[in-house]
Amino acid sequence: HTLASDGLVYLIDDTENNRILVMEKDVNENGTEIFVPTQEFTAVGNRPHYIVYDDYTDTFYAWSSQSGEMYLFRHPEQDTRMYLTEVRRIPSLNNVYVRSFTIVEDCIYFVSGNSSIIEADLYSFEIQKEYPVPDQLAGMIQLTPIGDYYYITVSTDVTGNQDYATMIRAKNLKDL
């Protein structure tokens, strides 16, 4: 589903095979830049669905969309060897389909797989706040803060009906 990079390595989630692939740029014999697979992490949760690199924490975050688990990957400075350094969990999201997350400073937001947006502490994954959403917005895809607003894409309602696909803007998540 997604690709993330810190400029040195590229991590790709392979959702259907529950794995994370690591690739690096190289140059082939013709002088053309190519991507070469260098590592593979298997048994990464249940359907890893979204991955981002956070520069501030120097960490790749890979979300398992149905197990409530976040897999944290890091590598030593100027070394491309990746390591799984931690698995964090939000038990209330186990067996709940959550498509993505958004890191904002010291918080991480999970969109509405359980008919609410969860705001958690980035370092402990302890839930700080929960924002209920109406059934029409339950199938959220992504939440992005831009300026003074939150922009949220929605693909379905709580029953999976795609007629509710839309994008909304909210000044405050409590307004949902």
C-alpha cells in the first residue's frame, strides 16, 4: 500500500503477505539508478497497511491495519541495516480495520476504524482522547492537519457503502 523513505532506505508494506520490504538505490552496469531489495521482515501483524518515516524520532512506523499493532523500525546512522526495535499496541484496535495514522508532534492519530478517532501519545501509545464520529464517517482513510483545520478523507460509511466517500474539513475534531 505505501512507501516511506528517510533518503537512505525505502520501506514498503506488503499488505497481503504481512511483510515489510527494505530497498536501497543502486546503480546498474549501464549507470542507471535502480532499487534493490536488501531486507525482508515477515510476520508483521495482520495486514500491514500504512508506513511513514518520522524525521523527529528517526523512526519508520508501520501500522498493522487489523491487529492494533505498530511496528517501529530504525537503522544506525549512515548504516542501511534496518532493525525492528519495538512493537507498540493499542488493544482497543485489535481486530478493528484502521487504515492509517497521522503523527503530529508528540501525538499520533488513528482514523475511525472503531467509529472514533483516537489520539494517543506517540511515545507510549497511551490513549489521550477519543473523538466519536457519526456512522457516515466511520470509513475514514486519512487525517491531515493543514493550517488551522483537519482535512479528512472518507471512503465508506460504517456498513462499507461507498456512496459516503467524501472529504471533510473540521476546525476541531470534537466537531465531528
